[in-house]
Amino acid sequence: MKITVITVGKLKEKFFREAVSEYEKRLGRYCKLEMRETADEKTPEGASGTETEQILEKEGERILKLLPDSAYVVTLEIDGRKFTSEGFAGEIERLGVNGISHIVFVIGGSLGLHNSIKRRADLAVSFSDMTFPHQLMRVVLLEQIYRAFRIINGAPYHK
């Protein structure tokens, strides 16, 4: 299975880059992982609703260019479906059994995702009702994907 993670913005902190690198290495035995970054837009302090919409639209256009037509798209959204780790693993396994060979996860920037991306999604997933920095969300997502493959393969994992 191929897993692509599309993110808005770059990883700036060394500790986040190291964590992502570690999970890339671990996931190598379970899937073909591709990390794709797209530029984020600068958000002015106190941005108006119109400015916010324009920023989301620009970021959304960049994301859409990276989305393969045939991929199953999963967006990370605060209003998305919540899973247990076992449930998330079951969903990934179900997709594979049903012939889905490429899953693309999309993490938006600081303002979230444009509606065009939300409409393109096959599934919206929420990891929490809380908001997390997109850099940290990359690490959390990769950890949960790794955990899912461990569960699917019957390998031990920490509860």
C-alpha cells in the first residue's frame, strides 16, 4: 500500500524532523510512504474573514494539484470521524481489502482546510476536539499510521 501525507508548511523544528524521520523509517517495512509539503500563506494578525478565505483558497489550490485522481483522500479535520487506534487500523485494513492501494492524508495549515479540499475528501478524520500545530500533527498522524500497521500485522504495540 502507498501512503502519501500532504501538509501545508514546512517542518522547522529539528525535533519534529527527527520524529518524522523515525516514523518514515519504521513505516518502510509496512508501506511506501511519501511526504509532500506545500507552501503556507502568511496570515496577517487579525485577518478578516475575506483574507482568511483567500488564504485557504490559495493553500487549497496547491493541495489539489498534489492530489492524485485515483487516491483515497483522508483529511484531518476537527469535525471529522473519531476512531480508536484499533478502529483506525481496521479502516486502513478495510480500504486495502476493498482494493484501495493509495491513501492520501491531508493536513491543513494554521487556518485549516479550504472547502474544496473537504469536498474532495473520501473521509474526514479527527484526532481530537483540540487544535494542534500542523507540525505536531504530522508526528501524531505518522505514529497512528505506524500503530495501525502494527495492529493489522498482529505485532505488539503499546496501549
